[in-house]
Amino acid sequence: MSQSNGVAPAPSKQRLNFAISDRARAELEAIAREHDRTMTDVIRLGISLAKIALGASSRGEKILIAREDGEPVRELVLPH
């Protein structure tokens, strides 16, 4: 936090430009629309999930999707 006014400075941002296929763009748009988020929000979420998933995978852990009662319904397998 800034000592002079008690307000934390805004995090710096950089604009990235990258190419994706038409299909990937359509999927990104559909996910954003379905979940009432921006495409940027979906990409940020994807980065966060990738960090968690890749970290778990590198530690030899499994990534599971489970029902509310804890019953596993799917295992996510990441490519090496």
C-alpha cells in the first residue's frame, strides 16, 4: 500500500497479441457468453487453472472432478 494515501497502486498490465484458430475463438466467445464473463476473464481463469493443474501433475497428483458428495466423476489427464 502507498504510505501517502493508503491506496495500493494499480497492478501494471501489458497487452498481448496472439493468434488462435477460428474454432478456438468461437469456443472462447461461447464460454464467455455462457458464463457472463469477458474473453479476457476466461483467459485469465484458464491461466490460473493451468498453473494449478500443471503444478499438481508435475507432483504426480491426479486432477479430479467430483460431485458435491465427493464422488469422482472424471479425471483430467494433461498432455506431457
